[in-house]
Amino acid sequence: MSLELTNRGLLREQAYINGQWIMAKSGKTFAVTNPANGDQLATVPDMDDTDTRAAIEAAEAAWPAWRSTPAKERAGILRKWFDLLMANQEDLARLMTAEQGKPLAESRGEVGYGASFIEWFAEEAKRAYGDVIPGHAKDKRIVVIKQPVGVVAAITPWNFPIAMITRKVAPALAAGCPVVVKPAEDTPLSALAITALAEEAGVPPGLINIVTCSKPNAVAVGGELTGNPIVRKVSFTGSTPVGKLLMRQASESVKKVSLELGGNAPFIVFDDADLDAAVAGLMASKYRNTGQTCVCANRVYVQAGVYDAFTEKLKAAVSKMVVGPGLEGETQQGPLINDAALNKVKRHIEDATSKGAKVALGGQPHALGGTFFQPTILTHATQDMLIAREETFGPVAPLFRFETDDEAISMANDSEFGLSAYFYSRDIHRVWRVAEELESGMIGVNEGIISTEVAPFGGVKESGLGREGSHYGLDEYMELKYLCLGGM
Ligand code: ADP
């Protein structure tokens, strides 16, 4: 392949189970391609339930030694892994852009963001404190300790090929748990590259296992990961239908489940907002990763008094965006991940325009062809359009008009999703009230970018269960154990 890497050892075409780089037992492989030009980058093993079982058993075998390793030692290994990711930031970014499509600057940012979870949980590993509770009787003492939950299964998406893995693997390892990861079929190379660095950092065999598989085999691999009684925790990031399926499957053996599912983020611009700041926030929230993040603004509600002024400012900013292959110079927006993504964007625009929306900018596939799409703005959007109900996952900003605060809040909450929400206002009373009333797990107030390893990431309603990152993130991989000491 033509992709240039300084550290060629990062390009792996084998899966990683029990500290071994291996092929699928069936010998099958599948191709990984570059969404910017369709070129084949590599092939990786197309594993199934048999390979997955071997990975789960390797993880279980590795668990006792790891959980009894002092947290300080576990932290030291994680810290080395973090340093190696940062030392290889440029190569990892190039590999990510090649298989995922996002502009190189965004990939560099994601390597840093992904690595930050390893650094954070390396520190948190040492702080899994328990509790001493005043006893309920004279001769009793109550103590609560935290212990690792056991073998973790992680299933991750393609839109953040490194960060969605480290956000699960780092807290699991920090807590003392081994992990079996099934990365997305579009982006397994980033997963394998960071695993090569984990090996170099000294993560013992069996603790991180990477089971690569194609979309058709995801059903069998996911079935094993959620069905095998050895697995005690399933952590999934991806679409809501698959999340619901995995939750149902995991219920058979009552596993702990964390889900980070779809969003449909409202972005509200009130009439007292700093409009330039709101435009900058929307640009960052909406068009990042070609609109393919679960916290991307999906519905933009603009108060009537500033609707026209905001539309003009947004148009001026969006029309300057540079679309192109992510590996090339000044690109600000790369291609969509695949044809299905392109078709969804087209469908949402067609549906909206058939119901009265007007295309203020873009609206068409880009002249570059393939899955490139023009950055788009729609005006006159209404709640009956598909774009108001479903996550678009593309570079389309539909602008809805509202009159009162209550109307904005009620339209924003009119969704089964509740991951992130954003609003711009300079009135402290309004800020507090709206922040309390929006039904979502995360809120950007006068801010379009909210993700950081130090804060709890996660949603309410059908956007998911549990939180990732922050000091809360470690608890997802631990069980509480209560000790009652009698006869004291
Ligand atoms: P997207 O639409 O973003 O691709 P998916 O939910 O389909 O979202 O994919 C997220 C992850 O879930 C990927 O790793 C994918 O392979 C995996 N996946 C998809 N279907 C299943 C399934 N039936 N069982 C287990 N994993 C699945």
C-alpha cells in the first residue's frame, strides 16, 4: 500500500489473542479500504465465534495475575502505553485518516484524545477507594471494597477508531479486568496499531485481545461476547438498534452493560446569544468528522429574532470549508465512511425538501465523487422531517425557527435520544433553567466541543447507559463488595 509510516510495525494484518498475532481459525480475511479513494489498505482476519471463545478464555486465564497486580504497577504499564501512543501520534493519525477518512488534523487530535483516557485511568487506577460505613449495631463494622468485574467485552464503532477503544480498555485494565475487543470492520487497523504499542508497553498476554471480523461475522462474534458466561461486562458504542440487541443478549446471563448509543443533539441559539460564538460552536459541533459523531449537533433551533442574521453568518463560515481527502494539506472535511452513510444524508435532505425545507447551501454530493458530500445548510426545517427524528450522521445543518424558551425546550426534548445538547445564551437565569430542563446526559453551554477524559460522557433515554471517562468511568468496571464484620 502507498501509505507512508515511519514505524512500519504499526501496520498489522493479524488479530491479537493471548499475546499472539494470529489469523482466523477459518483462514478467512477481509479487506480494509480507504474511503477517500476506495484503495485497499490491508486485509485482516475475519474471525468468528470459535476465535472469540479462544480470546475470552485467554482473558479469563490472564485475569487472576492482573487483578492481584498492585494498582501502582498496573498504572505504570498504562502510563508507558500512553507515552508510546503520543510518541507515535503522527503515524497513528495517518493510519486513522487512511482507513476512516477524517482530516489529518482531526486524527492527530483523536490520537491525543484517545491517549488521554489511558493517562487518566493510569492515574485513577490507584484511587479505587472503598468506604467505611458507621455500623448499624454496636458489635458490627461495615466496609465496602471495590473489585474488578471480570472479563470485559468491548464492541466499538468506526467514527473514533482509537478513542472509543481506549475509553473502554483503559478503565478496564486500570480496574484490573482483561478485555476482548471487537473493533468496527471499517477501522480495525487503528485498533491493531495501538495494541502493538500496548504489547511494547508491557501489557501482559491475554489482557487485551483484538478479534477482527467483517460485518456478516459481527453477529456470531457479538453473540459469543454477549452469550458466553465468562464475560461479566459488555461495553458497546454504536447504533441504538445494535445496542438494544446486545443488551437483550447480555440479559440471559445478567451481565453488566454500558451502552453509548445514538444521539440527536439539539443546538439552540437564543436571541441574546453571541452569534459569532454560536456559529463557531456549531461549525465545530456539526461538521467535525463530516458530521459523523454521536454528539454532533443534529437539530439547530434558532430564535425568530436572530434567525436570518444567524443563517447569514453560518452560510459565510460554512461556504469557506475545504472538502477533500483527509491526508491532503488544508482539508477540513473528508469523505463519509461508506455508501450507506451517503445514502442516509441524501434521504434526509430529500425528505426535508419535500416537506418544505430550503437548501441555503450545498445539498448535493461533492464534485470529488465517491462519498464526498457538500457541507449543507437547510432552512425552514420542521419537527415532522426525518432529520428531526433521526441522527443524520452527515454534514447537514437543518435550521428550525422558534419563538419562546418553552417551545425550544419542548422541541429539543421531543426525541427518544438524550446524549448531548448545546445552547447559546448570555442570560444566567435562562442558562440555568434551560440546562436543568434539557433531557440529555451532557450539555454544552456557550460551547460546541464538550468531550474530555476528565468529564463523564454518556446519555439518558435511548442514548445509553453508564458513563465513560472521569472518576465515574472506573466504577463501570468494578463491583462493590460489602463486608459486615460481626462480633467486634
Ligand atoms: P454503525 O451504524 O455506526 O456502523 P453499528 O452499531 O452497526 O453502527 O456498529 C457498531 C459496532 O457494532 C461495529 O463494531 C459493528 O461491527 C458492531 N455490530 C454490528 N452489528 C452487530 C451485532 N449484531 N452483534 C455485535 N456487534 C455488532
